[in-house]
Amino acid sequence: MSITIQKVLVANRGEIARRIMRTCRKMGIATVAVYSDADASMPFVAEADEAVLLGPAPSSESYLCIDKILEAAALTHADAIHPGYGFLAENAAFADACGEAKVIFIGPSPDAIRSMGSKREAKALVDNAGVPVIPGYDGASQDPKDLAKEALEIGFPVLLKASAGGGGKGMRLVREEAGLPDAIASAAREAQSSFGDGTLLVEKYIDDPRHVEIQILGDSHGNLIHLNERECSIQRRHQKIIEETPSPALDAALRNEMGEAAVVCGKAIGYQNAGTVEFILAPDQSFYFLEVNTRLQVEHPVTELVTGLDLVEEQILVAQGEALRMSQEAVRFEGAAIEVRLYAEDPAAGFLPQSGKIVDWNLPPAEGLRVDSGVEAGSEVSIHYDPMLAKIITSGENRPLALQRMRRALRSLSVQGVTTNREFLLRVLDHPAFIAGDIDTHFIDKHLQDELGDGVSEADQQRAAIAAALADQQRRDRERVLVPDIPSGWRNNYHTPQSVEYTVGDGEVRVAYRHLGDDRFAVWAGEVDREVRIVSWESPELTLEEGSHRWGARISFDGERTYVHTSRFSVALSRKPRFPDTSQEIPAGGCVAPMPGKVVELRVAGGDTVQAGQVLMIMEAMKMEHSVTAPQDGTVSQLGVAAGDQVDADALLAVVVDA
């Protein structure tokens, strides 16, 4: 017997919550958001019909508190809870608690979650069902010596994996015996922090693999189908950043074989609702079961765009007790789609997560473009959560068209205030190997490890500085209230130009300009002098004309920072003060926090002798661990933190002086 859900509480945040609420509105279902103190002003909270504050920023005190979420459901009379794609989505205890509270859990049964929640048990279950699995150790003993022994017997390379979760957390690739002790300790610690369970598995690592997953969908009437594959091989830190469908590696026969294997996995556990069966695809086209994610995946939009389905709607219908609306033969699979994950992170610094305020967020609508965003201009990127800002998805009749639309979308996107991986994503999309579909999970290491910076040329930095200086001149000119008829920058000595100096990355750019009248300026930047005309200035859009070349830029101001975005480049500039403050200079040999976070482990003490590159301490931020290393050989002369301390970005942690 089916029922009709009236109100859904979304037990998640950011773009996930917004995405689910969008479908609920389409279906006429009321929505409830839950949020932490850190998320009070985020868009997903404002978009819900009702919202309930859970508590402080840390997930353990807010989003992961089952009792608080159920209390919020009772308070708002929500009759169903959608857990999103993370946090509690794969928590069997949460699904059980929803049942006990007479609230519908929009997801699989608790038993299905339990059977797949342990990678060890999941592997044994699907192996018995006849699905190929990767050789490895199931983690019966968690003694580090036993784990190391099993790794040696399996043979390098091996992969350490958290049994209780995914997303790259608690995962370490080890290629030689010397790296095992640290890798085991770090993986277990991260697994415990992320999932509350430090249990590790050891698996044989397959070189040059592709990561291919199959979307499945089941109901309570015994129907279970697959919706074909997603190629998820472009990864960093074992986390996906680009996904697409169809996979360039699959033909019809292999697609059918992998789809049937995914259905076998689903039927082996009596799966209901939406889920994903993940496989490793070897270069010889053999494939091996990896895991079942008992939830909707972040990358589900690409499947929606080629099948025409709304997978959140299908989830809700199944949760209401309805049968699937289609058979396997009726599944549509037309065109191509690609998704990129836009992160607040610095690829040049090892993809280090970033935090801060989004000063500008603008992506014009376009044909074949979908944006699932968790932020808008003014949003704060918190240190407490995953740094993903948005998913950008494009589709078309074929892969080349979908890729071309994605390139244009990323070049059109202005996201300012925090460093992002936008330029890096474009570099991947433009690479000949990616265009040819010749990809695997090592793509970044193979092709782009030496090209992780933003790559903005000196000439483009100068153009950005000119645009910033002239936009600032226009802004000041329009804001002037005293003697409004005198041009901005007027002086007794007409021949002395105005000037401004900017820092751009590690370099500097000086721009000098003189107003010639009629919105024309003589401009000097670097070794080049030119005449530039301001065609229009309607903040934040500036149009300049230099000779016969007319070009536009989007200019965003934030204190002494100016952001210049064009379809060709995106540059952040800092205006240099005339009288710099030298009190904040970092001493020689100083080690600073790469971002706000928590010191979880100290490996040295004051007075210790260390070598360059030696790990001094481990920090944790944005659900990831970061090593702080010695900048040179020497002695630890200062150690200003202790394990458990919360520190700000650029805080001085330690000083290593020459031995």
C-alpha cells in the first residue's frame, strides 16, 4: 500500500539540501532544513519552508546527532527524512531510528545499509553471488603488525581502505614496505575521525584502473533495474572531481555485462531505493567489485540528463511504497553528460582546502547547462565541512558537445574570494588524453602533476591590473561628492600620472595612468604603454577598448582585494599599502598553518633536531589531514601549539633554526 509524503526534512546541508528541496517543491512537498550555527546564513536554510537549528558547527554536535534530527522532525511534523548523499545516508542506526519514530527514511532498508556498510562483509556477499572481487585481506585483525603482514603477502602496491566508509577518507596507497607503518596509523586515525570506526581493509592495488560505477534503482515490489554507468576516473586524493556518462571505455557488450553484475549485487541484498555499485575496470577490460554506496551519489545528475529521470523523485516514490515506473528495457540512454566538482581548494598547494567568504558568484545560464550550487555571493566557506562549492553539469548530443559546453561554462564562471580548482578543471578538460577518453585514476599524476598552478601569463596579469585600476578610478569618480565637476585624480601637475601597485600571486604589477578626457586614459603597465578607453562601467561589468580590441571584465572589490574575471583569465590582486606593516613577518624557518584547523598530533618537541621535509605535526581541517613539515635542517627552537589546539590560517606553529 502506498502513502503520500507531505513534508520532508533534509538531514544534510549545502548543495545537497538545495537539490533535494528543488524536487520536493516540484512534487508539492513541504521542506524542512536543519542547520548548524556556521550555516545559519547559507542559501539552503533560506530556501526551506521551515528550518531548525541543530547546534554548534562541528558535525558531531549538529548534523550527525540523530536525536536532534528526529526532534526537529517531530517539532515540524515532518513525515519523512531524506538523508542526502553523505553524513547519515549510510547509517543503519539512523534508518532504524527513523522507523522507530514512525518517520519514513527515504533510502534503502537498514539491513541493506548494514550489509554494505562493512566493505569486508559486502565483498564476501557479492563474491558468493558470483561477482568478481579484488584479492585482499578482510581485516579480521586490526593489529598494525597483522595488517602489515597481510600487505606483504598480498604484494605491493596495496590499498588500505576504511571498512566503514568511502569518499577517499581513510584510504592510503602504499607501494613499499617502508611506508606501511605511517600509512596504517594515518588511515586508521582518519577512518575513526570520519566514520567512528577505524577498521581497515587491505586490497591488491590494480595499476592504471578506471573507476566505473553503475546506478541501480529498486522498489519494495521486487523490481530492480540499472541505469547504466558513470565514468569517475578523474580523481585527486582518491576523491572524484570529474564524472561523465557514457564511459569512453565501455561498448554495448561490456555495459550490459557490468549492468547485470550490478543488478546481481542489488538483488543479493534485496536493495530498495537508489544506490550505486562501484567497480574497478582494468586495462584488459576485466572488472572487479569495489563497493555499494547505499545512497544517491553526488554525481547522479549526469545519469539524470541522459535518462530523463529525476532520481530524487524516484527515491520519494519508492519510499511511498510505489512500484518502479519503468522496466529495464524502457530505460532511456541518450546523449552524453559531464559533471565537474568545483572545490574551494588550491591545486598548486596539493589541493589544500580553502575557507573564506565568496565575494562574487556568477554563472550565466546557457544551453545544456545545469548548476547544483551550495553557495552564492556572500556565503562563507567554513572550515568544518567538505569544501565543495557546486557541481556544474553540461549535456549534449555527444561527448564533444558536452565537453565544449563545459569549457565555456567554466570560463564564464566568476567565483571570487577563495581559491578554487576552476582553472585546474579547465586544464584537465583541455588535455589531449582526456579529450581522447584515454583516462584512468592516475590521470592527474601522469599528465598534470607539474601544472597545478593557475598559469595566468604576465601579460594577462597586466591586463587584469589595468582593469582593476580603471574600475577603481570609475568607482571613486562616481562616489565623489565634493567638487563633482573635477575629474578623479586631478592634480596641479597634469603630467604626473596616478599609480597603484598590486601583488598578484608571488609577483607585483604597477599600473600608472593619466586621464586624457572623454573616458580615455594613457596607461603604463610593465614595459608597455597604451591608450585605453572605458566604453562602459556598470558595476561589476567593465568594458574597455584598446585600439580596435574591445573586451570586458567582471570586477569585484573586497577591501584591498580586487578580483578581475574574463573568459580568458581570472585574477586576484591585492593593493599594496604605501606604508607596509612589517610586524607580521614570518621569522626565518617559521612554519605556519596552511589553513584554519586543529592540531591532532605533535611528532616533535622543542629542542629536537629535525631534517628538511620531516613531519613536525598533523593538522585536521575540512575532514582531511595535513602534514606540517620542517622547511630546513635544524633545531625546533619554538613550538607554539599543543595537540588539540585550534589554530587560524597563517598562525605561527613552530620555528626551525639552522643547526
